[in-house]
Amino acid sequence: ETTVILSISNYHWSNGKGSQPGQIGLRNAIGLELGNWQAIGSDGMQGVKNANWTIYPNITLQPGIYLITDSEPSTWSQNTGSYGAGFSIVNAK
């Protein structure tokens, strides 16, 4: 069923330095960009400034597979458990 994406947060720990917020985007399964939004930064673990980048797109998506993009993949937190994919939290209704 259709889903409204309320927020997306990408984690930018960057070795405890955080990173100046950039943009978070969404693409559909065929690569069409559905939006690219300027993120707002907030503190992460241990008070790291701008470790969390959050957008509030309020976009309605049809059922399917979507890709979250990030304007600074080099600081987007990931590990071997995520197979190199960045950490994100999606809130939807």
C-alpha cells in the first residue's frame, strides 16, 4: 500500500567529528530521483555535532524498492554488518 515518508535520518559519526549537513535523496527502483532535500543536523552519540542528518520530505510512495542517497557518502556511517551500506532510519505512516 502507499506509504508517507515522514522523515529520514542518516548517521554521520565520521570518527567522532560529525559532518556539516548536506542532502538526502530518494530514488525509485529504476533510478528516477524522487527528491533531494537539505538535511538538518543534530547531535549524535557522545554529543558529536551534526552526526545525525535528518530530512522531513512528507512524500507519498507507492509500494516498491527505494534507494536512500546521501551527498557525502564518505562520512555516512556503515560497517561490514551493513555490507558497506549507510545507516538510515526511516519514519513512515
